[in-house]
Amino acid sequence: MKAGIHPEYREVVFLDQQTGNSFISRSTLQTRETIEKDGVTYPLFKCDVTSESHPFYTGAQTRIVETGRVEKFRARFARTAGTVRRGE
């Protein structure tokens, strides 16, 4: 690899602002903030959403919307199931 053209690849702390959970991962992110974790100072990146707080991953998604769509479809289909269109 050529020297001086690649960003610094280092350990960074990612902080989920909704849950307060944090984890360390390697990244090339450039941040101004730092945090001390386990006696070591790391760069800090604040995340709005991570797998800890996103409804898709936590299972907190509401199934009511999906159920409502299915029920609407079934009701609409039930009305037209016995009818035959003219001209067919």
C-alpha cells in the first residue's frame, strides 16, 4: 500500500443516543469527541439509531398496520369473490 493516502483505521466507540449502549468497532471515521472506556481514550461517534434501538431489530414494530392491510384486502376480495364481470 502507498503510504499517506489511506485514512487512519482505528477503534472507535459508537454510542446509541436512544438507549445509551455503546460498542467499540474499527472504523476510519473522523470525530472531534472522545470518550474513556475501560481506561482507554477512544474517538466517539454518536448514533441516532443502532440495532439496539431500531424497531426492526428490537421487535417493537407494530403489526397492527400490516394486519389492517391484510384485513382490508380480505374484506375487499370477499365482496367481489362471487361476482362475475360482464363481458368476460
